Amino acid sequence: MKKRFEAKKICKKLLFFAILAYIAYIFIGQQKTLNSYKTAQNYYSEQLNKQLAYQETLETTKANINSKKYIEEIAREKLDMYLPNERVYIDKGN
């Protein structure tokens, strides 16, 4: 009778430790998943901030697109056009 009681006691302890080990395994797996989600969230929030900054530059460009200064700037930089009687110096060093 005493052996049977001890066997039940050992069986209960083993079951308790097995359940505890399973809970620890699940907890560690969930932590890994949460860490990967946190990393993804940081990446996407950084991308969002970059795109918002780019959108802001586009909006300022849109607001200035019809100004004389902007038109002159684009003509100089992209089309290599200059005002009459304007001297252009090109640095050929280095």
C-alpha cells in the first residue's frame, strides 16, 4: 500500500514538472515571436518616418513649383541653361 502511495506521489511530481516545462517552452516561444514582431515594428516605423519626410519635401516642391526661383534652379541644374550675359565657371580640378 505504501509503495502504491509513493508511486502516485512520484507520478504527480513528474506530471507537475512536465507541465511546468511545457509552460516554460511555450513562454520562450512566445517571447521569440514578440521580439520578432517588435523588430518588424521598429523597421516599419522607421520606413514610415522616411516616407513622411519625403512626402514633406514633395509638398514643399509642389508649393514652389511655379515660383521663378524654382524654375531658374531647375533650368540651371538639370537643363544646363543660364541667364544671358551670365558667366559660368567650371572647376576641372581633381
